[in-house]
Amino acid sequence: MVTVIDQGRASEVEARVDGGRVLLSADALRAALGWELHEGTLCNDTMCVPVPAGSRLGEGGVFDLGEVAAALDRPLALDTDARAAFVGASAGERAQALGSLLAPDFTLPDLAGRPHTLSSHRGKKILLVTWASW
Amino acid sequence: MWQALYEELRDRDFVVIAVALDQSADAARPWIEKAAPTYPALIDTQHVVADLYNVVNVPTALWIDERGRIVRPNDVVFGSDTFKHITNLESARPLAAVRAWVRGETAGFAPANARALQTLPTALDQQARAEFGLAEWLARHGRRDAAERHFVRAGELAPHDFTIRRGSMPIRGMDPMGPQFREMLQTWVGGGRPYYRPLPDTRG
């Protein structure tokens, strides 16, 4: 088993570690990241992205997690000893969102664990401040 | 420390949203309890906001207007002058600017100017955030040695990102005010690189 963390959401999936690679079945890929291969494109619930020409992604029902992340333009941090992988957010996607100037939405808890969502304050001017105890 | 500003302006459709980039709610708790905020004071152990807004140090503040648009991108804003002797940044001017904006006396930046002042994340920045995310998860699951490898890697990939380099210190058993931080800071600043990067009109 390998733990695949999709921007914070961790899934334990069947996988084979081969050298520096993590190899997943189509089912494991769907369970971990929500993507499936359809006729040369990777699709999730909302969109499809083409797989690079000449890619062997999904050949024999095997998906190299590194190749999947590359096709999605997302960074992959991998620890084969710990059998854990983190798939981060695409720089292009982040840059495009910020460049639109529409404030990216998020939901985070307060000290009591109550969730708060940025967009629920629409209609107000917001000073968004990050700080830390360190 | 934002409570006074919030109290002063809350009747003008204004809210402060404070996000602590800390390893746990308990790490941030003493400060939040002391400030007794009536605005949302949130805990972001996985640096979700740092990822979404390309935040690389604290404090970082930005202005979001009534329509949910960023009208002033990432800036260095202190809520008080507690650290002025170290930072050389006064809180008075940025706070006066917030007041004037909330009262409608001034506007934020026009879109083209706001965009020009944004710092956008590179592929390396996002690789560093993925390494940090993996490290944070490994640390939380008791895999300290594996976590350490990825905290180090994250810091190497994005040496300017102190939410990673300094922010990971408490998780790694280092004192974020101690010798390791001072050495990191000295090396960084000694190379002519600023630790804080305020917008030009805050720098003054």
C-alpha cells in the first residue's frame, strides 16, 4: 500500500514501488486522485487533459504516478521508503487564479474547530492576514 | 492585535480574517486567546492559504473588496510596533491605509496595477510546497526522519519561502527564534536579500 495525498486528502491505495517510481492500477489512480484515462485523455469529474504524445501512461493498466502528475502539470513529492506521495497544486493553475484577482476561496477551522469560509464574507471589505507563532 | 482595527471599522462592512500558519491549534492558541478576537481567527496547519495566495512569510496581508477581488496583493503589514526594532517597519502607515480604504476615502489598486504587484508561484515554488506538504504529513504520522528529508528539500527548492524554512522549525524540534533561525537569517540577509518584502508604498 502507498499513501497518496492529494493536496491534503490522504488515500491508502494498492501500489507497487519500483525504484523511484510508484505504479498504480486504474482503480487505485481513480481512488487516490479522481482521474481516469479515456482514449488518450485524463479526465476527472470536471475536466479532461490530453496525455503527452508518445506517452505510455496506462499501458498494461499501469500508471506511473510521476507521469500522471507531469501530465497534470502538478508537482509530486515522493518518499518511496515511507511509501507516501503528495501531489501538489500546479503553478500554472495558481498563477492563473491569482492573476484573475478573484480571491481564491478556502475553508479553515477556528480554535473551536468551527469552519469558516472566505466567500461567506462577500459584500464586505476583507483584510486577510496570515501570521504565525514562530 | 487586529481586534482594535476590527472594532473601529466593523460597522462599515469590514472584517479581518486572520490565518495562523502554525503546526497546530495549540501553537497559536495563547496568542489568539490573548487577542480575544471577535473576527474569524483561523488555523492553517497545512498551509492552504500559503499555497493559494503564494504567501512566503508572515505577516502577509492583502485587501479583498466587496466583490471578492484582490485590490491590494501580498504586503507586509504588522498590527503593532512590537517588532519594529527588528523589522524596521512601522505599523501606523499600513493601518492608516486600511482605514482610508474601508472608509471609502481611497481605493485599492486598479486591476492592472494589482496584477503588476503580484508575485506568482513558479513550478519550483509549487514543488517546494508539495515537499512541505509531504513532510508535514509524515511528521504528523510519526515519520520524523522521512519528514526531515522533505522539509530540507522544500527549503532548498524555495529558499525565500520562510513559511517553509522557519515555519517548519517547531515541527522539527528547532527553536524558530534560536541559533538555527538566526544563522539562516544572517546568510539570507547577508546575501543582500530582504527577509520582508513590503509593497513599494508600504516601504516608503
